Amino acid sequence: MILYTMTPYDEIFPPTDQDFTHHQTIPINGGQLVVEPLQDGRFKVVRLVSGDVGLYLQDQFSPGAIIDANHLI
């Protein structure tokens, strides 16, 4: 696999597997969201996994966005 990016290697591939243990996957219409749970019951979007390119244009699914999962289901 060749990955052309300016993002540092450690941000794409964290040094340990423990960095992924707190991630959860939330199904949405047209794909899945990989999220981190926050203290207040909301989630921070880590990654969108979808074949629907239109979902990538929605701000609510962009990495770093804070969402309430109850509104997505």
C-alpha cells in the first residue's frame, strides 16, 4: 500500500493498539462512523467509512465533529 499524505505517520498509525481500544463504530444510513466516546455521552468523530461520497461533504460526519448518537439512529 502506498499512502501519499502530509499527515505524520504516528497520526495515521498510532504506536500501540491501545489507542484503538476506546473507538466505537456507529452504523449510519450509507456507512459507518468510527467515534470516541466523550464524558458527557456524546461522541467525537474519528473517521467516516462509506462508499457514498455525498456523506463526506456533510459537516456532521467530518473528523473532530461532536455528535449525539441518539440523533443518528
